[in-house]
Amino acid sequence: MDADLKGKHNIKDLTMEWGNDFYDTRNDKNEMQLYLKGCRNCTLLPSLGQLSWIKNLCIEGMSGIKNIDVEFYGQNVESFQSLESLTFSDMLEWEEWRSPSFIDEERLFPRLHELKMTECPKLTAPLPKVLFLQDLKLKACNEVVLGRIGVDFNSLAALEIGDYEEVRWLRLEKLGGLKRLKVCRCDGLVSLEEPTLPCNLEYLEIRECTNLEKLPNELQSLRSATELVIGNCPKLMNILEKGWPPMLRKLEVFNCEGIKALPGYYAQLQSRAVEYPGMFISDLISKWWMSESRGISGRGLGLGFAPNLRYVAIVNCENLKTPLSGWGLNWLSSLKVLIIAPGGYQNVISFSHDDDDCHLRFPTFLTRLNIGNFQNLESMASLPLPTLVSLQRLYIWDCPKLQLFLPKEGLPETLGRLQIRGCSIIEKRCLKGRGEDWPHTAHIPVIKIGRN
């Protein structure tokens, strides 16, 4: 096939395909983009660097390519003048990527800020230096490339690493400007070495690293960190052992059954007032260490030392043994969203004041409350719902024995949405125009009963 692209200045979107395995991934944005896919017998890429109109370039499934050389850039002094995003995928035989000596580094990919490389297992370093690259995604590529990230791409602000089975350690301290780091499906990863994390990191996500045992001890020194997400790391034992990053606002931990102590179970933290508006705990507790919370002034879950917390969800923690009264929720004066569905707690029939272990207290300014998965709960009438003067949404689910949920004083006037599901008895009581509780709920603008 011969294609003359010279002089075609108004092209905005060009796709060239070979074979039957082509699929269209174009988006709806009005961007100038070029896709080369599926030509597995092609051994040489055309001189794409001279096409100054390209903003997004995707090269995929060209397994006949072994080298990307001078021809790729063309003969212009400036190459890929408009290119902003570059993707290589399924390049199984690609071994070398060279940059031309006649083009200065600052004129090579002068606008490129995003590079994605997936399934390029034979490609080795060094790679062309891209001075202004901000976002790098590497999946199922050669470990040598991974090891030179700090040398070849030291301007990075965001890095995503995935599908590396053999990598055992990561060292990223040379990426001083890195703000976002995501590591996924690196089964060989055992630990993040010390020192390893850039000090300006704001977002850290680690998922599906099945052999990860240890995070850096100095996580609390990440003074810019605002979000930490850890999931599906079954061998991870502890997190944040030495303290909390001072700016942490959101923490998600899920499916990490090896964790035996949650953050905040350490006596040295009891006086800390950490700004921290989000915590999610799900499917992770294999043993509840009451001994670790003895120094937390009886605040049970250890949440009381974070008074600026705004979001808490406690879901599917069936081995959680701390009495409900010991959760310390009432200490969270800034809490807005509370989701309680712990599982377990078969002894909880009501939240009555008469039973100290089952008594729940809430902060006054909650706006959203979800309660579910109490299999033997019969009454919620003693919950202090009338005191929640800002409550806007109430959701009750999977409490099959629940018979009463309305307090004597009624629900807050601020309530704008009530949803009940998996609670057959009170669902009947709240039926529109017919249920016993309908007169007490009819004023609520939105009511959802059952699965409707």
C-alpha cells in the first residue's frame, strides 16, 4: 500500500489497519490522532515525526517491529511538534528505541506529556529522553526499562506500573517531582525499599500485589500525601505503623486479610489531630487486637484521634469484636458520611441505651447515614436520629428481622431521601398510603422501598 500524506494539513483523525483483529478505540474528542494497528508483518515504521498535526499517536500489535530508529522521526529539526500522547501496545518483538543524534533533546517530542507502554517485553533501556513528560504508564514491559525511570524520565508527575511478575523491589526516590504513584498486579513485589518514595507524593495506590509484605516505615514523612489506597494485598501485615502523613484525607484498605492492626492502634498516635476526611475498611480484619487499643483512652476503633474525619465506611468486617459503643464515632465532630455494615454482631438486637455494648452514638452534623447487614437487629428506635440536625439521606438495608426504625420524636425535618431494602417487615410498614409508618415518612421528598 502506498499512502502520500504530504500536504494533508487538515487531517484530524486517521486510522490505518491490517488484518481482522482491528478494533476501534477512538474517542469522541475532536483531537488530531493517528492509529496504526495490526500490521504484524511490518518491519519499519514510516516517518511519522514529520506529521506536525498529530496530537495522539497509538501504535499497536505491530510485532514485526524490532527497532524504532531515525526513520521514525523524519528529517525535520523538530520532530513530533504537536504530539501530546504516545501509546505503544502489544509490541512483542520490539527491542530498541533510538533517538536521532541530529535532533536536540528539547526538540524531540517537545509537547509530549503522556507515554503509555503495554506488553513490550523485549524493549531495553535506554529510551529517548523526553524532557517534559508528566505521565508514564508501564505494563508488562522489560524490567530494565522500569529500573531506569528515574534516569530517563525525571520530570514525571504521575507513574503507573502494572503486570510485572518478577520485580521484587521498587526504588523511585530519584523522581523528586512525582505526585501520583499506582502499582498494580506486581506479584513478585515483596517490599518498597527504603528510601523509595518521593517526598512530594500526594496519591499512592497499591493493588493486587499478592506477595507484598511491607510498605516503607517512613510513610508518615510524606508530608504532601492526601490519599492512600491499598487493596488485594493478602500478605501485607501492617500499614502506617509509625504514624500518619499529616495531610492525609482519604484512606482505603480492602481485601488485605493479613492486616491484624488498623491505623491508629498505637499509643503514640492518641494525641494526634490529623486532617483525614476519608476512611474505608472492608474485608480486611482477620484478628482484632484489643491490646493495641488500650492506650487510646477507650476510643475503640482509634478514630477519635482524627477529629477532622468526614467519611467512614465499615463494611464486611465479620471478625470485628469491639463493642459498638467503643467505636468512638461521636468523637468525629466533622463526620458527614457514615456507612455501617460490619457483618457479624449477631448479638445486636437493638441499639438501646440499656445495653452498653450495643449503644451507638453519632456526631451531630452527619448528612448521610447508611446502616445494614445486622441480621438479628429488631429495633433502631433508640438511635439518636432526631439529634442529627443536618441529616439528608438515610439508607437501611439487609436487616431481615428489623421491626421498628422510627424514633418517638420522628425523623429529622432535613431528611430528603429515605431508602429501605432487604428489610421486609419495615418495607411493608412504609408502603405509600397503607403502611403503619407512612404518616411519619410521607413528608420525605424521595422514598425508595425494596428494589424499586
